[in-house]
Amino acid sequence: MSKTLKNSVINIVTWVLVLLFFFPVFWMFLNGFKPESVASSVNPVLFFTPTLDGYQLAMDRGMAAYMQNSFMASIAATIGCVLLAIPAAYALSLRKVRKVESTLSFFISTRFMPVAAVVLPLYMILKNLGGLDNIWVLAVVYMSINLAITVWMMRSFFLEVPFEIVEAARVDGAGLFREIVRVVLPIVLPGVAAAALICFI
């Protein structure tokens, strides 16, 4: 009886915390359907007549094109990150790489650099190369930012693959490409999807 009560209390507390953390997102979503006078009011209003004027105004100002550009850059960066991170994570987990800790430290150290220290030099390089206002260049920049964390995430999933499966594939004559694509990748596919989602976000 006490165990059931304890589980019930934990469930209730968990739901309360989830609702508390989700409420700002819900309120922001709700404000999107309020008239401007109601949304900007000091006194919060829960009941109102919903309208799409705010979304229409955003679309009239070119928001659809901006969202399309961001979506294309994010998709391209995610695909590039996944394609590069899979062999890198495989090599750093299931293959014997010398000084693997140094390699991993170098990867993660790229995330420690302040964004402010990178923006101006990157802007000047892209300006001189004629790469400004280019979605695909933006995708490459996104990819370079996210690649380190994607490799780290995928490596943790590759480490969970039993090495006996890899050895069995090698004994059966599987080459490196088939070993990754046909044997290891189906096992770690949920991890790859999770890493891709984090990269996209």
C-alpha cells in the first residue's frame, strides 16, 4: 500500500512539474491567437475571441520566406551532420583509434569557443568569398557548429552495440561499408534519429 501511495505521489508531482514547465510554451502559443490589444495588455486574459491577424501580419511581412529558408538550412545541416557523424562515431567507438580521448576532447572543445569570437571573422571570410545571403553556406555553418555534439551523441549509442555482432559480420566477410550500413546502423537507428533531432533543433 505504501509503495502504491509513493508511486501516486511521484506521478502527481511529476505531472505538476511538467505542467509548470509547459505553461510558458502554452501561454506563448495562446498569445498568438489573441488580438494585439489583448496580447499586449498588462492584465493577462485567458478567455478571448481568437483571431489569426497576428499570423497574417507576420506572413505579409515575409515570414513564410524566412521560415522556408531556415527550414531548408536546418534540413541540409542535419543531413550533412548525420552523414559525417556516423562514420566518425563508428571509428571512435567500434574501431581501435589511437588517442581517442584526445580526439574527443578536440571535438568537444570546439563547443567552448564563444559565439561572439567567431561571428566577425566568419562574416569577413564569407564576405570576401561572396558567401553572404546564401542558404547553403548557412547550412555549412550550422553543420560545423553541430557536428561535434552529434558525434559525441552517436558515439555513446555505438558503444552500446555488442562487439560480438561486429566480429561475426567481419568473419562472414562483410566489408567496412556493409558492416556499418547493414549490421551496426539498424541497431543504433533510434540513437541516430535522436541525434538528428537535436541537431535540427
